[in-house]
Amino acid sequence: MAARRAASSFLSRRGLLAKPPADSLLGADNARRLLLGAVDRFSTAPAAAADEQPIKPPVEVKYTQLLINGNFVDAASGRTFPTVDPRTGEVIARVAEGDAEDIERAVAAARRAYDEGPWPRMTAYERCRVLLRFADLMERHNDEIAALESWDGGKPLEQSAGGEVPMATRCMRYYAGWADKFHGMVVPADGPHHVQVLREPIGVAGQIIPWNFPLLMFAWKVGPALACGNAVVLKTAEQTPLSALYVASLLHEAGLPDGVLNVVPGFGPTAGAALCSHMGVDKLAFTGSTGTGKIILELAARSNLKPVTLELGGKSPFIVMDDADVDQAVELAHRPLFFNQGNAAALGLGRSCTRACTTSSWRSPRLAPRGVSSATPSRKVLSRDLRSMASSSRRSWATSSRASTAAPPS
């Protein structure tokens, strides 16, 4: 119950419970106002109680269809699937469920856009300007994007509005700046030869992003691919499709030609597998689990041997030595344990203590998860994911370079 009453919750009185006027959603001042007085959700300090009630955040779900060739369309099968508010369990919207037939349509649109369309033939400066306009639109719509990201993914609003949306905006500006800075080179050669390296876009990029940071992963993958002049087919995580669809519409508003970016929400065994094995896809990029990464490598090899970029994560060590200040160590350990509810690849979740760190030291009341959001993405973590995380946690204890006297997690 303590977690359900945390003041830093996305749906708390200090979050979106008091609905602001619609016109105030666009201003940076409103975002700052929403964040004022919020409890540091990573602190072990006790959080003040807050009256939380299920509400509908002041943001409209505008896009629930597939984005193919510049148009929002239904799935070929007509099927949809629910995306759920992780706090209440209520259905936010039903989203078109893409499958192999929709991937075929999306890849065909991307291939036409790349082979025949203007995007790879624009000057790098022109592509840069489109991406900069997109970043400006993201900044202008910061509050709507943040509310949508929090509603669909269960993140505290301050994390989305004050962190992840601005970071994604900055990321797009970064890659926009790189668009006209990819240079070839002349390589010294023996004899009367002129050897020149020319950098060209690779073609159609298939991309699959996870649910823990859907907007950031969109920026990290789509940004560099578009800056280089590629066309993209993006499969969103089935758990969090809404923010990618929303910002994809902003990209087209910024002037992205039709077919250059196609977004297909769907499931791994159908849409994901079809994308990875498609002969018309020239490169794959995936962020997710190690097990799925192995499958993607196999599918890529069995099709056209397309190159694959994998970000499979991994947990960082957190080592406590004999002379450590245990209270400070607890405070420092709290952040990686509870930031984004522990759903981040590089967090220091692998604990290793010297024998001087006793069991009682780590069974401190300061370890209680106070001040964290009750609107967690718990529904995103399915039973198999829970088993996987528990197994990983037990392995980190078993393989620590120095055995801890504390009992491993159950």
C-alpha cells in the first residue's frame, strides 16, 4: 500500500489528477509546474501520502493504426489488440495488430521510397532540416508526448516530461547535425590508382524497439537511419505502441516523404519474425532480450544474410567493500534498483559484498521502496520475464567474485 500512496506517482495529486486547461499542455511552464514539489522518487526518504484516483490523463490517443506509406491504415487482417493502463488495468485503446502481410506492405512502401523517392536523393542539408523541424515539433508537443508515454508505459510524469522526451528531442537534433558530416575519404594506393571511399545509405532498415524506453529507442534507432538517407520499417513493442505512432505523425508533419518511415505495431512471432526474415530488408537493429537476439540473428542469416545490430543489455556490478559507508551504499543502490522499476539494461543490479557487509546491514528499513511510483509498468513484465529476471538475479549472486553473507533474493 505504501507504494500506491507514493507522492511521485504519475497519477497523483501532484501529477495529472488536477486536469490543467488544454491550452496549458503546450507550455514549458506547465511541465515545470507539474514537477514542482515532486518527491525524489529515487530517494529512500519517506514519501508524503497522496490521494490517488484513476483518471484519464489530458491527452488524446489520436493514432492507433499502422503507419504505411504515409497513411494510417488498419491491419490487413482487421485484428486489433489492447494497450492497457498499467495502473488501473483499463484498456487505453485498441491498436491495429500488424502481421506478416502488413510487414510485406510496409517493406514494399519503404523499398519504393528508397529506390524511387526523394529522401535518399535530397541533399544531406535538406534531410538535416526535416529532422530539425521534427525536433522542434517534439519540443512543442513535449507535454502531450510525455503524458502519452507515461499513460501507456507506466512511467512517472516527471521522468517522461522532464527527462525522456527532452532527451529524445536532443537525440534527434544530434543526428540531424550529423546528416551533412558523413564524409568519404581518399585512400593512398600503390601505382597509378585513385582509391576513394564513398559512404552511401544501406537501404531499408528493419528496426524493433522494446517497451522500457519506447520513445528514446525510437529516437536512437530512427534518427541515425533517417539522417543517413535510409528508409525504415519499425516494429514497436506490443506493450507500448502509442508514443511511436504519435511522433511518427509529427515526422510527416515536419516534411518526411511518404514511405520513408513505416510503423507496424505487432507481436514478435508474427510481425517481428516476418520483418527479420524479409528479403527486402537490408539491415536489422534490435534492442531487447538475449534470447530474442539469438533468434533474430538466425532469421537474418537464413534469409539474405543481412547485417544485424543488437543491443541486448546486461547488468552492471555494484560492489560494496569492507570500509564502505553502508547507509550511503544503500542510498546509491536504491537508484538502479528502482529507476524505471529496474527495467534498464545498464543498471547496477548485480550486487557483490565483501564478507564484512553482514546480512543485517542490507536488511535495513532504508531499503524499503518508498517514494517510488505506483504507476509502474508491471503489466509489461509478463510471467516469463519475471522468471527470467529472478534467474538472472540469482546468477549474479552465485557468480559474485566475493561471496556475500546476505541471502540471495527469492
